Amino acid sequence: MNLKSVVSSLRVAISREVKMGMDLEFFLGTLFEPLIYVMLFGPLMEKLIGNVNFGGKEISYLAFMFPGVLTIIGINQGFRGAATFIQDKFRGGLETLFTLPVPRSALFLAKILGSCLRALIAMSVITLLAALMAEGLSLTLSGILKSFLVNMSLVVALASFMIYLLSKSQNPNLPLAISSILLLPMMFLSTVFYPESVFSSNRLLSLIVAVNPMTHAARLVRSFVYSTPLLASTLLISMIYLSALALVSLLLGARGFAQALEK
């Protein structure tokens, strides 16, 4: 199969993934929760605690929280990124896909890119809403694009890892069970909702926050959105950490997907 055929097949496969994935679960699982944070939680917390000092500037709490909400979307869609794989594997569609003259790696990549596109749609909606609601939120195209790219690493890492786990399991509810256990601790033990200084007095919490990928993503996204420079070492560590997670998970996911029908 030549490159042109592979690209054409990949485009068709991605289109299939987007159509399958844009369902009620996407709106309730990936989009609805961030809408609640931006429209309800953020404004209420803003009235309770007022402005937040970030980068030497006073900004509204909603403006401070907004980059973290983008990171939540990345995590949510990452956990739900294997939804179409679940449909294919447990409803018999995977056997049909594997008989097509398309490399399995291309089919796997289409599932990951489909998850990224769904996350991109959700992040775009939330960005537009936050721009209308958050006082003092000044966005640049460059900052938004960089922040989207950072959060895509979370989507790639988690979606790939969920596909890997499901390829070894016969339980279609596995991603839901894992996300139910991990999602809230990951959100609240990160800098999504709070400045890093909140955790500085507790060594154990500081350690957990430091290894939480949501902390690294939220740190980078805030820096890009507000053009606030980070120490070169901090920037490098966060970027390498997220890239390594995405790469390792991608390799595991591709291997698991290719062997998903083997006993």
C-alpha cells in the first residue's frame, strides 16, 4: 500500500472515529462538566475568594481557573478516548476492521486523532465561553494553540493507555472504573483549581502534586495563556515529562491494539 492510499484510509478512519465519538457520552462526559465549572463553580468561587495573584497580577478566579479547565477536558477525553475501541472490540466491529487493507497502526492512530479532535472541539467551546465570562481574560492565538497542544499530550497518553488496558481485558467498563477512582484526586491534587503555594506546607501533598501530570499541564497552559515566563528548568521538565508519558503510552497502545484479538 502506497503513502497516498494510507493517507486516504487514515482520513476515512478518522472521519469514522469522529462520527462514532460525537455521541451523548461526549456531551455529558467531556463537555458538560467543564461547562459547569466555567458557568457555575468559577463565578461562585470568585464571589467567595475574590481575585487571585498570578504572575504578579491580580486576575479573577475564573480567569485563573480557565487554563485548568482546559486540562480537565484533556484528562476527561483521554479517559474516554477508548470509547470507540470499546464499541469495536465488544460489538464485533474490530474483526471487520482488521480484515480491511489498512495497517493496524493507521487504524489505531485514527482512534487517537479522533479523541484529539473531540477534545479540540470541547476546548474551543470552553475557550469561547470563558472569553465572554471571565473578567480580565486576554487571550492570544499563539497562547491558545500552545495550550491546546499541551493538553493533547494528556489525551494521547490516557487514550492510548486505556486502549492498551482494554486490549488485555474483557471488561468494557474498565476506563469508567479507573476514571471514577482517579479523576477527582487528580483534579484536586493538582494546580487546576489552586495555586501551587497552597500545597507547599505539606510534603506528601506537594510530592503528589509534583508527579501529577495535570499539574505539569496546567502549569504550562497558564504560562502560555498569560505569557508568564517559567524557569527554563521548570519548562523543560514539564514538557519532557508529558512528552515521555504520551510516547510510552502511544507505543503501548499501538502494540495492544494490534494484538487485541489474540488470546
